Amino acid sequence: MNNTSSPRTALTALVAVTAAASMLLAGCADMSERQKGTAIGAGIGAGVGAIIGKTTGGKAGTGAVVGGAVGAVAGNLWSKRMEDKRREMEQATAGTGVTVARTDDNQLRVNLPGDISFDSGRARIRPDMAPILGKFAQGLDSTMNVQITGHTDSQGSDAVNNPLSKERADAVRDYLVGQGVSASRISTVGRGEGQPIADNATAEGRAKNRRVEIFLREPAKTGG
């Protein structure tokens, strides 16, 4: 007798996994980002493990346990240090227009819009941004890496905007270095006007596009 489950059984299990993932998301409202990652990763991993166990002739329960353990580890790539830094930056920038978010690839992104970061056509850090950068620099240990991406609005040519966006990123780097962050841990890039997030037809939109994004990430862990 063939113990391998039918495609219908596998499809039913997959639907159940999807439903379980939705329930996990609904129940995560009061969890931290780190707890959400662990719970969702464990739930989805368990479901996928059960499917694999059934469709390959193994025990669904065993597959669920293994899958849940693997999923929990994968879902918890957002470390406590990163979560603490996110909360710290949210508190430090509340009411300033700065946005702080976790990216899909587990980086911390701090978006500094032009109305507090740079005047049009300039690469000099405005006084409003200095304390925010100082707060960002605090508590960064020697393992964390920083990427700074500069952007401009659409005013001016690419010949002006492309180097200007890089100069803005470099200005932020230099400030962080002055706050004690090692230059070897910081990379910079300029995107010019190529990645707008608002309408360049308005002054408000141009101020949002004239921005710097700072990405904080932990180094990838390698097996030993």
C-alpha cells in the first residue's frame, strides 16, 4: 500500500497552513517585531513540515515539529538589538516626520526627509538632523553595518543631482564617523532623482524626495 499522500491531501494541508498563518498575523497585534517573527516563522514552518512529512510518506507530526523549529529560527532573524534600536529611534524622532521601519530583509531603515535634512541643492546637514544622527550613532556595536543612500528631488539635471545625492550620503557618513562610528562599517551611495517617493510637482513632494535613507543591518551569520 502506498503511504504517500495524494495531491488533494497536500493541497488541503497547504490551505490549512495559509489559514493558520493568517490567524497568527491576526493574533500578533500585541507582540513585538521579534516575537511576531518567531511565532509566524514557527507556525508556517510547522505547517510546511507537516506537508513535507505527509507527501513524502513520513509522519506529519514529526515534520511539523522539525519545520516549526526551523521556521522559528528563520522568523527570528530580527534580533533584540535591532528591535531595541528601532524603538529608540521611533522615540527619538517622534513628531519630526522621520520614519523608522523594519525592511523585508530585516534591516532597520531610517528615512530622513528633506525638510529636516538638506536644503534644496545643498549637501550640508541641517541643524534639525544632527541630534537624530547622534541618537542613531549611540549604541552601535562593532558588528553592525550601515548603508546610507542619498536622494534628490527632480529639480536640476542628472549631472548635478547624481553627485549631489552622493555628497548628501557622504555628509551623513562623516557626521556618524565624528560620533564614533567606524568609517569601515559605513557604505554610501547616491541615487539622484531616480527613486522618488512623492510627487515632484509640489514643494512638499520635493522635500520628501530630497532625503537620506540610513539602513542598519547585522552581518550575516555563517555556520561553524
